[in-house]
Amino acid sequence: MSTTTTKPGTSPVRESRLTRGQRPKWLIPVIGVGAIVVGAAISALIGFNIATWAIFAALVFLIVGPLLIGAIEGSRAGSDSLMTFLVYTAFILAVIPLISVIYTVLANGIPGLTSNLLFTSMNGVTGAQDNFAGAPGDVVGGAYHAIVGTVSITFWATLMSVPIGLLTAIYLVEYSNNGWLGKAITFFVDVMTGIPSIVAGLFAAALFGMIFGPSTRTGFVAAVALTVLMIPTVVKNTEEMLRIVPNELREASYALGVRKWRTILKVVIPTAISGIASGVTLAIARVIGETAPLLVTAGFATAINWNSFSGWMTTLPTYIYYQIMTPTSPTNPDPSLQRAWAAALILIAIVMLLNLLARLIAKAFAPKTAGR
């Protein structure tokens, strides 16, 4: 089972079959360092830059690593390491854009987060004022009206879409029994999932235009357009969450004489509440950054409007769009770019707060266990 080898001047070393043929722990770090060095050398031959350096280093690591591991531990271990390295590489490639976006928005948006931006609107701001703006603190005008519009329109859209989507998903899972109506609803929900956002905006504008007259643009019209986009996402996510609830829980509730509606309310929904909350958050994040449907339904205003049922409203996406495409001062666009980056950072912060709120709601309404 084991052999003993002795070198002159050293103590006997016992070698076991269980440890024979295993790669040393330092092998992977050494391969990684070597891949970085070789990747830099290859990149330098064609004109060094960070992107090609990373690509060549990853290719060298993916090729050399499995080959050396396979030579030491066998072909099965080499194949396993290759797939493991591919998974790690895919994870890194997926994370790099996210980190890059967050870093870029933070680097460009933080200097613009001034009291003017957070608590004033663009009402009365002219290009002459931007021409004399130097430091970030000198920039007048802000995104307060856009923040108000975003929160207001998103609130009404969520208030309309979540109950409709939740009840639709409950019908599909608990009551449809795979009937023709359930199949029809599923088909139309799938179709609605893929419609362009501008189509939803045109639909809402046409609907309210027929009722209240042409050119009717209010925050509520925009909320209806966003509701059309949110409902399919809420339905699909809620349906999937309800389907993974074990049938044994339903049967146990029915065996105790609990009616179906109460079983759904007290057993099924609390069990799936975490996934449902995540789905609602995903739906809100899906629509909170929409620009095209809001341009044709809510218009664009420079002053604060608290009434979603009257007058034009501005949201953060449309505010960013106009600040970039039509700077307040064409000769000095830097203040407008500063406002746009700061507004983008605020938009990301709102989405993050919504995710945190969804987790807190899911934790509060989740069924209590013995350990809680």
C-alpha cells in the first residue's frame, strides 16, 4: 500500500497510493502567472493593450492548464479542469461589464451629485448659465422634477400591473386546469413579452387620445404604457414561482378542510413570496429605464409636476436623453453631461433600493420556520 524512500541526510518520506499522481497545490497559481506573462508578450507583438492581453492570457491558461493537469492526473481530470476553467471564465466575462458599468457611472456621476441636482428642477435654466459653469458645484438646475416623475409613474404602473399579473398567474396555476382559456392567456402573455416598448407607448397614447382627445400626455398615460410592459413579466415570474410550490403543501391544507382560496392565500403565496417579490422587482427594473414609450405618453417638462393625471411629466430616462441629445448650452455641453451622469447614478440607486425593499418584504412575509 505504501513505500518508504530515504534521501541522505533526510528523514524517511512515506508515499501513499492515495497521494500519488496528484497535482501540487502551487501548479494552478504558477500556470496563472505564466499565462499572464505569455499573454502580455503575445499582446506586445501585435500592439499591446489590456483587452488583447486579457484574451491571450485566458487562452493560454485554458489550453496549458488542462494539458498539464491531464498529464499529471489523467485525461478525466484534465477534461474536468477544462470545464471548470470555462465556467470560471464565463463568470468573469459576465462580471466584467457589470463592474465596468458601475465604475463608469460612479466615476462620472458622483461629482454631479450636488444639492442643486437633487433639490431643484430645470425650470428657468438657460444656456447662458451653463456657459459660466466651471466646477461641478457651479452647475445650476437639477433632476428633482425627473425623480418625482419617475417615482410617481412607476408607482402607478406597479399598482396596476402587480395585482393583475399576480391574479392571472394564480388562475393559470390553480384554476385553469390546462383549459383553452389558460392556453390562450399563456399565448398572449408570451406575445406581450416580446413587443417593443414603443408599441406599448403608442397603444396608451392612442387609447387616451380616443377618450380625452389627441395629444393627451400625462404621467398616468405613461403608467398605463409601462403597465402593458410589466404585466407579462409579473405573470411569467409569478407563474413559475407558484408551480414550484410542492403539491404536498396544498394537499395537506385541503386535508385539514381549508378552502382553496385560503390555501392559496395562506400557504401557496407565502411559500413563493420570495420569488414573487424578485419577479416584481425585475418587472419594475425592466420599465423604470424605458425612454421611448414615455416620450410619447408623458412628454417632457422642465418644472416639477406632482399630479400624474394632469400635465406633462419628466422621468429620469427622458431627462438623461434630453441632457445628452440637446444640451442646455450647445457651446458648453459639460454641465448637461454632468447632470446626465448624476441622473444615471440616481436611477441605479433607485433600482438597488427596490431590490433591497423586495428582499425585506419577502423576508417579512415568508413562512416562519422552527429556526426563526
